Amino acid sequence: MAEFESKLKDLIIKLHEIEAVKFGLFKMKSGIDSPVYIDLRSIISYPAILETVAELLWEFAIKDIDCNQLCGVPYAAMPIATLISSYSKTPMVIRRKEAKKYGTKKLIEGKFSPGDKCVIVEDVVTSGSSILETIMDLQSEGLRVTSAVVVVDREQGGNYNLSEKGVTMHSLCTLSQILQVLKDAGRVNQEIVDSVKKYLAASQIHLDSTFFTAQPLTESVKPSRLSLPFSVRADQATNPVAAKLLKIMVAKQSNLCVAADVTSASKLIALAETVGPYVCLFKTHIDIVEDFSAQLIQQLLAAAQKHNFLLIEDRKFADIGHTVSLQYSHGTYKICSWADLVTVHPVPGEGVITGLKSAVADLHRGCFIVVEMSSAGNLTTPSYISSSMEICKKHPDFVVGVVCQTPSTLNNPGLLQLTPGVSLDCQNDGELGQQYNSPEDVIMLRGADIAVVGRGIVQAADPVQAAQEYRTKLWAAYEKRVSSLKLA
Ligand code: S5P
């Protein structure tokens, strides 16, 4: 993973050097002025760069996707798809932009059979409309398409629009990552970073529901998680704890979870009492408290009752079912007796969820499955994420949502996306690996319903004031998301 990341950073710098990524003022097809221009068509003039792009796309995602055909979106991505096809020995098809006016009138060139599984390759995604048009043509010929792999996600709604149509998008890098790498390398200044972020927040593109009505890509397009208000989603929850949490969020106008990573009982209770009024969830790592006692739990429960928040113990269970059922219910912490929610790594397979459920037969409890992590170099690959989502779908009575970083991971409006790695001031914590995004970005671009803020609040000079500020910003971003994505 470290090697992959360093290759990706080099690639981003080279793309900037050859002006495939430029900053300035550019008129877009839509007529809007953009402070950034990304055009990967020129990479065919740099064979080494083209080769790296193909290699990284293959390594990053395609090799883990179950497919037997590739298709590059015409025209920029076709050479990339060709290289990947040759390198991986995966056959490819070409979609003609217009069916031939003579001869066989074929829309799709290449040999394929109905039911073949095809992955789309694209260079840059903005709204996702080019990918969706390509998919419609492939589907009309009987090919099955559920994944698109792209080099750059401009973070302007493409991921959302594709997920709406049942297509999972994997991007090698986002525009925010490009900005970060170029800023770290001293190639762009903060002013450029700020102007691009402002532009992104203001230029989200939502393809309305009528866009593809002629040939819907999925049998039923349900109202999306991202565009529905929490109040409506509370009625769609299949787990009573998820419904309760969504109702608390609405009542308190808060989608803030504080990560109370403190090591003494007195600090933990002080935090619960002071920031409690501003949060919907209070997240603990109870095993870091040095003077743990049963009394601490009583105080935490009393604070939760008084300030109307739920308790989530971030235990990240990751063992066989039998072991986790004991870890959940026994030992010093007897977690299931007090924590409304826990976090779980799906790495052991479905048994981890079955094990936890077996410990809480009559209690109203639930879990968040950690499908993707915020830390640099984490091992959560696209195929891990999609297999984890399958586990999630099998336990609607116990799973409340997922911990992840990308909006297309979760569609079900009855479930919640919890996203850590949120800070107003920092971009990372150095060697320790945490990576941060702003409150607005995690809600608008990363699809979080609830944002987890730890040190940004706990280590602030005034934690109460910090909690108020995060809560206001996160809630405003949620309201903006719902109103900007409202279906036409
Ligand atoms: O991917 C993850 C998942 C979690 S639950 N990344 C995370 O950082 N977390 C948790 O969120 C982590 O254990 C910590 O408690 C919190 C983030 O804290 P911060 O101080 O970096 O905001």
C-alpha cells in the first residue's frame, strides 16, 4: 500500500508537470468558470505516464472486481483501457459514439456474450453522465455493468449519481487528494486550494430522476440516502437503535459524534456533561480509561439520559463469533450492558455479527460495521468494502450503518454513514496516519450522515465552544446537501 501511495503521488506530480492538471480560470462545457482544469487526453504523448495510470488502475481496483470485459469511455479512456486489457489479458469492447450508418450498425465492437460482466474505465468523472451513457449502451446489448473505475473524481456529484443507478465507482484519486499532494510538494498555494474547494462545494451536479428514465439502469431507483431528510429516514430504519438515533439527530439538530478519547473517568464524565447537549452520539474507547469502575458507567448512562445522546463503544470487534460474544458481554467492561452501539470489523466474516447478536437477544442494541478506514495506507480495498457490504445487508436487525469514507458505499436510507477523520484545523496527525477532512467535505463530498470529531474538540482550548462550532457547521452542511440533492 505504501508503494502504491508513493507511485500515486509521483503520478499526480507528473500530471501537473505535463499540464494534464492545471489551475487558473477555465470555462467549462456547462458555461461555469472553474479554477481547475483536468484533461488526461494528453497522456498518450507520455507513454510512461499512460503505463503507470493503467498499472495503478489495475492494481488499485480492477483486479479485485469480478469481470470478464473492459470498456473505456470514448475517447480519453480508451488507450488506458487498451493497456489494462493487454496487461491483464482481460478482453475489451469499444462503444461507438454513434452506431455505424452502414454495414452491421453495431453499437458495441468486440466479441462478447449477453451476461458478460464489464467494468467501465474512465479518465475523469464530473457528473458521471458519460459513464452512464456508456453503461446504457452496454446494457442494451446484454452486458452487465456494476462498477466503474476512474482516474480522477472531480468530486462534483459523479460518485453520487452513479451510486443512484446502482454503479459502484472506484477512483484512483479525488481532486482533494490532488490538491493535497500538490500543496505538500509546494506546487500550489493555500489560495488555490481554497478557491477549488469553494468551487467544488458550489458546483455539485445532481442528474435528476428523469435523466435516464428511457432505460433505467436498475429495476427500482429508491429515493437516495443522501437526499432524504433524517426525519423521513427514521421511518425507514430496520433497527430500533438506528430509528432512535435518527430521531435524536432531528430533535437536537446534531449530526456530531464526539470521540471522547480521554484516559481518566473524571475527564470522560466532564466531557459527557459539557459537550453532551451538542452531540447525538458519544463515542468511547472504554479500555483507555485508567480508573474504570461500574460507577463510571452509571454516570455515563445518566449523562446520556439527561442530554439525550446514545453511547457507542468503539471496540472494533474482530474475532470469531464465540469470542466476540464473550468480549461483548463479559470481562471488566460488560459492554453490551450499557453501550447502545459498538463498532465491528467484518474481517472474520458474518460470524462476528452473529456472535454479537447472540449476546444481546432481548436488548435494543446495534453495530456500525467498519468497512473503510480513515488512516493512510489502510488495507480496505474496493473488494473488501463490497464484501463487507454484503454482510451488512444480511443483518438489518442489528446493523445500524457503516463506518466509511466514500458516499457510494451505502445506499439504504434506513442505515447511517459514520465518518471519522474530521477537523477544522488539521489535515493529518503526521506519522500516526490519521487523515482529516473538513466538516463540509465529509458531509457534502464523502456522504457522511454523522461525523466523528475527536481531538478537534477534546484538545481544543474550549471544548464546549469547539463542539458548538462543529455541530453548527456539520448540520448546515447536511441541510445544504439535502436541499441541493432534492429530486426534481
Ligand atoms: O477509520 C476510522 C475509524 C474510526 S472509528 N478512523 C478513526 O479515526 N476512527 C476513530 O475515530 C478513532 O479510533 C478515534 O477514536 C476517532 C478519531 O479521532 P480524531 O482525534 O482523529 O478526530
